[in-house]
Amino acid sequence: MTIEQYDFPTTCISCPVESITGIWEFKRPSFFKYLCYSLSGHLLHLVTKGSYVVKINGREYKVEEGDIVYYYESEEVETIGNKSEVNFYSVSFQAPKFLPLPYEMRVFKADKELPILFRKIYEEFSSQNIKSRHYMAYSILLKILNNIEGIYFDFKNCTLEEELWWSIERRIRRDKLFRPILNDLLKISGYSRSTVIRSCRRATGHTPINRIRSIRMEEARSLLTFAHLNVTQVSEYLGYPRVHEFSREFSKYYGVPPSDLLKKNAH
């Protein structure tokens, strides 16, 4: 295993990527198994050799050579190897205004240019030239993000007031606070009720309660699709006191009961 890391400036003016935490090349032996948490911020892997299974917060994905794997904000990650060795590049970066990719887009095939860019960013990052590390790495990372065909990060040029809500939402997703009340949001942010409500409306067009409901329902659909959990388990994970309350809200939001989604995915 090769791990190399260097310090970067804490900010990048006029750049959506605020900092690069690290760029590494990892080599895993056959039949490896790891259980850990991903780094803070955004994390991209490009698999250059081998295949394995990864579970991200309990959702299982098959990863093959040439795939990109994406993680966000300290997620629980379990990787299980097979008879093949696995090599991959890893890029960790902070971009607070990028919203996380949805779970159905966490593993996807890289286009033909991405392996070249990942190898180049690793080589530049390993360079002894300070300017190369500081500037070329940022430039290449932006090309990587731009070249992920069919996949995009939702990015908003936020005002300070809008950014308040996105910071609250990142905390909700990170800490899995799927059923907070408004007072919880006030404690998280340190701001008044009117400021938090106004920030959410300007950032998303919705009230905090409606926005959090959307986050909760997206999480529920993802768990039912990828995590091999039943309706009761998903209900408990999301913090519902009774499973029928979860089923009623899910049915109202999506137009079908959660059990129908399980049946569809079983086929």
C-alpha cells in the first residue's frame, strides 16, 4: 500500500473546491475485508485493477475495474474483496457547496479520460514542486469533476444566508438526524427561528419541515432499494415511533406503500 499526503492551502479563491485533503494510491491483497468510516467531505475512488463488494451505510454495490466510487461525510464503509487484488486511486476534497450524490449514483463507470486524469493528479500531488502540488492538482480535480459523464454535483452559488441552510443540511445528513424538530435546527445553527426558516426558503424554496421530509423520504427509498432492509427496519432507522406512521408518510409522498418498492426490487 502506498500512501502519500501533502499540505494544501486552506482556501482556493473563485474555486468550488476549498481544499484537497489528500490524494493516494492504495493496493489491497486478495480476500481483504475492511470496516471503517470515510473521510470528511467528498471522496472519489477510481478502481484501476480488480473487483470487490462495498457497503456504504449498509447499501451493497458491486465494484469492478474502471468504476468510480463516491463517499460523503464520514459514512460507514465495509469493503469485501475476492480472489483478485485491487488497486485504486483515492482523492479526498472539501467542497461545501457541492451537495452529495444520491445513493443510486455512488458507483458508476468512468469514461476513458478519467483514468488518465486520476493518474496525472496523483503524479502531480507526489511531485516535489510546490507550485505543481498547489495549482495543478486543483486544476486536474476540476477536470475530473467536469468529466464525470452523466453524473454531476448539484452546486449553488450561495449567498451567506443560503449557505446557512446548506450547512444545517450537511449536519442533518452527516449525523442522520432524519426527524428533527425546528428547535433542533436552531441549536445546530445557533440562529433564530425566523433566520433558519428564511434561509431554507431561499436555498430550497421549501420550509425546513418539508425539506427535511424530502431528505427523509429519499433516504427511505434508498434504504429499501440498496440496503436489504425490511419496512420495519427502515422505519426504526429513520426514527419513527411506529411503522405504520412511516408507511403512511411514504405512501403519501411517493404514491405507493414501501412494501411495493421491496416487492419490485425483489424481482
